[in-house]
Amino acid sequence: MKKILLVMGIFSLMTGLNACKGKQEKQDAAGAVDAAHNSRNSLNWDGVYTGITPCADCPGIRTKIVLNGDNTYTVSREYMDSKDAVYNYSGSFDWSEDGGAVSLKEDERSPAIRFKVGEDALIQLDMEGNVITGDLADNYILVKAGPDLLEKHWKLAELSGKPAGSGSPKEAFIVFKQDDNQVTGNMGCNDTHGTYWLTANNGLSFSQMASTSKMCLNMDVEEKLKGVFANTESYTLRGDTLALEGETSTLARFVAVTE
């Protein structure tokens, strides 16, 4: 009887050990899968990220970070309302061990700036590596434009709530470029170009747009579009329709067409 109990006890012990081993192997395998799928190897993280970050003595800093596939970067910071206050630097960035964040170091004397890499976004972290919270949290998020917006011929369809007429000498349109945060197009008479800045929650603003200086018989659309670019605060995108939004109303609508 004692031998039978001893054999049963050994069998139970071995069964328990095998079960624990199997459970641990599953946990290790799950951990390996989680470690293998991170921002570094699962997201299309290279590209141009823009935003307007907080500034102590100005309305904001237009910030652009370009991450390249060879782990190099460039940063441009433009202090709004400050003439010639543009600061550029470049270098190489490092990934965190878990592949979820990058560190950009300006020089040996400055601490590295860390960003969590999300889906089409860079989220700035504090000195302890935590996501910045509070009322200004969204201002520390830099956004990358997606293919639904970029490199499309956006034809003007509606202006100030009314259908865009055909009285202009040329077709008014805009194109958001992929390689940089550039926007080009025509305002119904003159060609135009400038830069655009995306921010969190579909925020959008344009720099002061430059244009050619031709005179046309009908300049009404052009004059109104200048106001649209100056007052755009956000955008909505539904299918092939792009709406530029002001503070309280839709300023203009564009439709994507094949050139």
C-alpha cells in the first residue's frame, strides 16, 4: 500500500512540474511574441512629423521632426511671432530596448528628448519617460500625415458655404506633398505654395502662403482662399471630401480628383 501511495505521489509531483513547465513555456512564448511586435518593427515610423509645441514667451513653436529609415533625424523649430527665430539641427537617434520609443540628442551637453512612437504620431515623454499629461498634453504630440491626405489633387468644390463657380480663369486646387510638409496649388489665378502643420485631433494650419503675382479678371475666389488658408484651424476627411474648418464653421471643401 505504501509503495502504491509513493508511486502516486511521485506521479502527481511530476504531473504538476510538467504543467508548470508548460505554463511557463507558454508565458515565455507570449512574451517573445510581444517583444517581437513593437513600434520599431511593426509601424511605418519613418517620415515627417509636425506640431505646435508650447512656448513660454510666444504663441507656440512650429516643430518638425523627420525620422529617416537609417536612424538619422532632422529637427526644425520655428518660434511663432519671432522674426528669423528658426532653429535646425540633426543627428542620429536611438531606440529604447523595448522598441517603443526614440531618443533624439541635440548635443553632448543637452539631455536627450524622448518620444513614444505611435501610429502616425510622436508623443513626447517627460524626463522620467512618462507621457506628458495635463491641459497641454495634446501640444506635445507630433503628427504624421497619412496617404488619405497626401499627394492628392484636391479640387475646390465649395467656398464659404457656396458651390465653387467656374468664373475663375483656372481651377483652384491644393496638393499636400509627401516628402516634406509642403502644400502647393492654384487659387484660381495664381499658383501658390507654403507649408502646412498638422497637430493632434485633426488640427491643421498653414504658413503665410506665397504666390505668383498675375492679375486676372476675376480674383474673387483667390481673395477668399487667402482668408481660408489664414483662418484654417482643423480639417475633416470623409472619403474623397476634405473640409477645412475655422473656429466656428467650414471655410472650404475640396474633392479628390484624378489629375
